[in-house]
Amino acid sequence: MHPVLLSGMKISSALLLGAASLGVSSAFAPISGDNYRRNIAVRSTVEDDVVTTETKDAVSSHAAKSRTQRIMEKTSSSGQTGGAGGVSTYEAFLRTDENWSCLKSSQPFDYDITNLKQIQNGVPPPPQFVTDDGGKGNPKCWEKLRMQNEASASLDYDVTLCGGTLGIFIALALQLQGHRVVVVEAGKLLGREQEWNISMKELLELVELGVLTMGDIDEAVKTEFPACRAGFKNEEVSPLHGGYFENGIGYECEIPNVLNLGIAPAVLIQNVSKRFKEMGGTVLEGSPLKGIVISESLGAAIDMGDDKEPITSRLILDCMGNGSPISRQQRYGMKPDGVCAVVGSCAGGFDKETNLIGDIIYTNTEIQDKGDNGKLQYFWEAFPVGIGRNGKEPGTSDVKTTYMFTYMDASEDRPSLQTLMNDYWDLLPIYQPSIKDVEADLDVKRVLFAFFPTYKDSPLQPQWSRLLAVGDASGIQSPLSFGGFGALTRHLGRISEAITEALDHDLLHKSDLAEINAYTPNLSAAWMFQKAMSVKMGQNVDPKFVNRLLATNFDVMNEMGKTTMMPFLQDVVRIDGLAGSLARSFVADPAFMPQIVAHVGVPTLVEWLAHVSMITAYSVLHNLSPVIKPFVDKMEAKERFLWRRRMEAWKFGSGNDYIFDEE
């Protein structure tokens, strides 16, 4: 359940959300205009570097530049890419903050898409980025689908994958299984300059699928360090010995081989893209989507614009992340249940001799009272850059990536990203004592910022046939994580096999595809953790609450060993580790239980217990899968497909997909 499997949460328009955006997501084109500025649901990050006139005016109108502006204007603007964290200019930061402000000020509303009345209580229908209504969408798309059907011609592709940064990995997995696949990317298919941090175990899963080779890993890994620290302290004391009730401050420990590799995304994506194209796959760069039309009987078509031929395929996969216009249309009127806001930087100037390990999750302050903006617990994460590989010994690099993040709701009074960034600069010298003055001591290479909205009804069920959300667009990642690469590696094998079976037997109706994004109780149970690590507006809480809770839990889990700690830190909740750690935590701090119940609330606790009971049930059912499988293999295609998806849901929903390393 750890807060960043970097290596990212979901959407709604609280207002008149459109497929419009202030920026270009990985594969779709924005609809410009001030009328849409107030109608966006949410953006996890602004994913292009197009500067609007309004933003330019806002920047130039500032008589005195802020510290953040001064720092960001000194960094290079080269290497800007799509995807979360891909853009790091000051103008992009202001746009992201504006989008965050729009989300906070928005109000949820109900709109029944099954009601044929277009205007409902004064609310217009959602913008139709996707339509299965033959009277809507680009006529060229419908015409091409009909012509290919009448000529008994094959559609252009079996699968169109929208969004290429992480989508290229899914594309190659499907191409390896013999499908005709095209990747549509609005910009250039490039990895960002910032390293992704991941564990070797997760990379080897991609090698097993044939998506990566060991040569790819060796080439892409630029940083390797032995361990990451987890620590929860009411004040900065390092090193810290003993438990929370022994030292009165907190607890810290080191966990080996988790997020201890820094890989160059550009290298991985270049190699995977090259292999994909060598195997017959197609990549269309600089090709923003205008819309999608879907016919259950004929196929699906991508609207590439009036001057381009539509692309037809049997299935479309939405891999455009949590800024996807498809998921925004589907979540019309909704407001996220939670948000993870992240700020940080990659910079040189840190002490080389102590730049030896990372921090996977760390606190060194109590809950911060931000007045009218509510109360926030700040968490830190840090990774060394440029050590452990290619002859670069530990202790030789002063470059480090540091993040400060927090969990909260999207209430209107929540702080701006600029406020969070100011706190980051203020608190960084406490977290990293070798830095006294961030402007004078740091050589900032990139400033990082994003907000990740999350929804309880995840993963997202398909609203249309022949269209499936995958990756962050589906919300399959933990509500505690930043999503991205780590969530992809865990589910890639399952998803690619399920899609192959669906294509082989034409099981592309939304009811069939829904089985691929089935309910997973351990994902739903993780919502309790986010609740416990955040503070509602107006809620009174002991400033030490989060540190006491996490220090006790991590002390217990570390004592239980890596079979409890490792899955938990890689976003996998299992009933054995969960039950054991909760029981021991209660014994260690029984007087704390009433505070926990009061903090999260009885309804949340009851809901969580229901999900935990389902984890238990799914674990039992998973253990029965070997008995059931021979019968399933003899079923007719549709029933076989459904039962295989159920067995996968039992496996992944109970955390039994996690494979422990052999001693």
C-alpha cells in the first residue's frame, strides 16, 4: 500500500466536464476556449507545454517573482513529455494549480445517462467524446465502419491503444500474442527525463512476459541502491532507535530491494517501441484523438480529425491515465473521493556521503494545521540518482529526487499547489539537513508537481462495448499510490491474456469486458488507509495521530518479516499480513483503537470490514481454483472466459498474485 509505486488516482467533472482540457493528454486533443476552463473535471497533471495567453499574462503580471518561479525559471525546459510528471515548466505548474482550483470549487451533480431527456434539472448532457449513437460523432467514422462491413473487409486493427507512454508496454504484450495493434499518441512517444523507481521483481515480471529483456533492464537501470527507509516521527531525529513508546518520537526501519532501482524511461520506451514496430506493430505519433464512435456489431472507429482517415478496430484500450477524456465523460458529475497531491524536485547539491539509500515513506513533522485550508499530514519520499551502476559507486552523487505528498479531499478550501510547494521548500532543509538555503544550495534540474484524484468505485467498469480502460485510466492502482509503471507491471500479464481471450471469441460486449475490470476487495480495502492518513475539513485530531498509527503498524510489520512488509509496500493487501499486523498493533497500543474509530468514522469502518471479509472469501475461493480449473477448461467459450476472469479476480483481489522471493 505504499504511497508511490512510481514507476501514481481518477475523474469527474464536478461541473460541466467536457472532453475538453487545458492540455493534451497522452492521446487526445484539447478543445480550447474559456467556456471549457470552468468545465473540466480534474487533471492529474497538465500534460502539454502549450502556454495559454491567460497564463502568460498571469506570469508576466507578477511584479515580484515567487521563490518557486525563480527556481523553475532557472531549470531547463527541454525534455518535456506527456504523462504525469512529464512537464516541469512554471507555466505548466500554474495551469495545474488552476485545474486543481477548478476541481475544488466544483460541485457534484446527478445526471442519468439512461434518461433520454437531454437537459436534466438544468444540467446539459456530457460532451460526447465517445458515442454509440449513430446520429452523433464524425460521419466519416460511421461511413468507414459500414463500408468495411459491406465489403467484408477486416477492420484496420484488432486493438487501438490510446496513449503510448505506458500503453506501449501493453501494446507489445498484445502484439506478442498475434494481434494487430496500433498505438495512437498525441505527442512524441518519449519517456520523461525523470527516473522511474521500481523493484527488480517488478521488472522481471515484464521479462517473463517477453515485453522486456535482461539487456533492456541492464541498459535502462541508471541507479541502484540497497534499501529504502520507512519512518514516522513527530520531529526530525536521525538515526532513530527503538519503538514509538520507547523513544516518544516514532519508528524507522530499512527495507531492502523495494523501489531501489532508478530506470531511465526514455531507454525502456525506446527499446519496447522498437521491438513493437519490428514485430509489425504501428505507432502513430503526433496524432491527437478527436473522438470515438462505437458500433457493437461493426466495430469501433477513432476520429483523427476531418483531414485524416479514421482508424477502425475491434477493441479500443484507454491508456490515457487519470486525465483521460473517456473516463471524464463516464464520471460526468462526480467529484473524486480523495486526492493525493505531490510536489518535489530532482536536484544536485545534497550531501554525497549520506546519499546512499532511499526513503519510501517518511514523516518528520506532526499534522500541519493550515488554518482555513484544513489539516494535512505531510509525507516524504526520496531516491538517490546516479549511484550503484556504470561504475558510479555509492557516495559519489549529490543528486537526489525528493517528493512531499499529502492525502486530502477536494474541498473548496483545501490549499493550492503553490502553498504546498512553498511548504516543500520551507521543510526540505529539515528533511535534508545538508541543505540550508534551497535557492543557494540546490542545483534544481526539474520541479515536480501533480495531483491524483481517486474514486471508490474502482476499477472503472466499461460504459460502452469494445472500449476498456486499462492502467491508471481504470483506477486499478491503489488509492495510496501515484499509479503508473508499478501498477502496470502487476496487472499486465492478467490483462493481456484476458484481452486475447476476449478477441479470440468476440467477447467484446461491455458485460464481458467488465469481468476484466472486476471488483477487487483488497483495492477497495485500501481506502481505509487513505482515510486514516488524511484529516477531514473541520475535524479535530491529535497532531501525532498519523505518526503514532503508522509507527506502531510498521514496527509490527517489520517484526513479522518481509512476507508481511514487502507485499504491503508494493500495494498488495493480503489477509494473512493484514490480520496479523492489525491484531499485533491492537496488542501493542490497545488504547489507540477508539481514536482510530473516531477518526475514520463508523460507516467507513463498517464498509472496510465488509471488504476485508471479501478478501478472506476471495482467498478461500482462490485456494479452490485448482479444483475448479479442469471443469472450467471444458466449458463453452463464453462461460470459460467468465470463470477464468472470476478466478483471476479471486487471485488478485486477495493478493495471492504476489510471488514471494525464494530464500
